[in-house]
Amino acid sequence: MYEVISELPPYHDVSHDHNLAIRICKGLRPRFYIKVPQLIVHLIKRCLDSNPLTRPEAEEIKKILNQWSNELFNKLKNHEIQIQIREAENINKNLAVSSAPSTSLGLSYKSRSEDIYTSRLLNFNNLPEPKNTVDYYDNQNDDIISMESSVSLSLQIDISQLNI
């Protein structure tokens, strides 16, 4: 969903290395540079939950996406997804994208040779227990727009203390 919404690969702005894997276990999640409708934010957060048992199954995701698609296709007025999309579009028109990477949305980024976007087995010893960060999953601040360095500062780790 991140690539579809942002037109950027997840974690496009950090090296794909052991440190990234550890940061993900410690709660790092992709951030958006645009306003995303809250219904979509809620689904994304559920899909990225550190506890696999609380993530939605593929069939549930399919059902949700089909419902949204039907509401948009049939142009049924005042459905929540339509209201939220209009609200996000209005906000995004006014967002300054100067600090954001660029694609057809006006965002750009540079890929690195070490970045790999395919599944692979990573063989780590003593990986930290996966967890969700409070700032990403806090219901009172139910948004996932990038706050620049707020995530990276809170997720810095001392690699020398890890047994990798």
C-alpha cells in the first residue's frame, strides 16, 4: 500500500542493511509525505502491526478494498471513504513538498545499490522483540505523515551492544 499511495518504495530513504532490520523490529514504520485518508491509515497500521495475530488476513483486506472501490465506482455520495479522500486531496494541494522526495506526485528519491526490495532470509542472532512505536500507533495522533527526524531520533540504537 505504501508504494501505491506514495509512489515510493518503503524505506527508500535509508540503507537496506542489518540496522534497518533492527530498527523495524524496534518499531520503525514507513511515513508518508502526503495526507492519507484515515480509513486507509487505519488499515495500513493494522497490516504493519508487530503482532502477526492482530494483522488482517488477505480476505479481510480484499473485502475492505472492494467495499471502498464499490463506493467510489458507484459514486455513492457521503460515504466515509469519499469524504476522507476529498479532505486529503484538499490538504495535499496545500502541502509544501519541498522537503519530500519526488515521483509523479512531485516526489523524487535516489536508489542505492544495496537496497533490495525482494523477500530474502536474513540470518540474525539476538534480534530484538518486534514492537510498535507509540508515536505511530497512538490513536490520538492517528496520522502517518512524516515528521522528518522524529522517528529516526527515537529509534537510534547502539549497534555495538547487539550480537550480530
